[in-house]
Amino acid sequence: MHPEIRHRYEERARFLKALSHPTRLFIVDELTRGKRCVHELTAAIGDDISTVSKHLSILRSIGIVRDERCGNMVYYALRTTCIVPFFSCIESMRNDIACRSCLPETVEERG
């Protein structure tokens, strides 16, 4: 594989790895509804503030979220909303797989 192509796929993998935790997915989903402070996210998640801050740090380091200060509060927001269609795509695939698992097998599928 050409180094430039490899680099592109490594970057995609880093992005997906940053999203590969249920808490981080929840945080991103919450931020699709607007900016939140760490205390709001901590209350919604039900975990301690240091754990939530670590998840936010991972999402910030990859560029998924940004932070902004307002007085002594720090608010987090999505850097871009292009993640929303990505989540919708995942839900569509998940629903499609769930629907197919409910269908009886056809003769061709049994081999």
C-alpha cells in the first residue's frame, strides 16, 4: 500500500477508535443537541468527572469536539455536524441487521 494511502486509513482508524467506547458515543450524541458543560455530561452519564473529562479529552484530541470557556465554565460542542449522518447510517445498518435476523432462512441461505 502506498504510504499516503496508508496514512489516510490510519487517520480513519484513529477517528473510529476514538468513537469506539459507549460513553464517547453517548457524549457525541448528547452534543448533537447543543453544547454541554462537563458537569451536565457527568450527570447524564452517571460517572465521575475525571472519567468524563478523559473521554472528552480523547474526543477533543482527534478533533471531534471543541471546548470554549465562558467565565469559569468550559463548554463542549461538536466541531462539525457531519457526525450526525454517520450515526444515522450506523442505526440504519443496525436496524437492517436486526430485521434480517428475524426473517426465516431461505433455502439458498441454508446452503
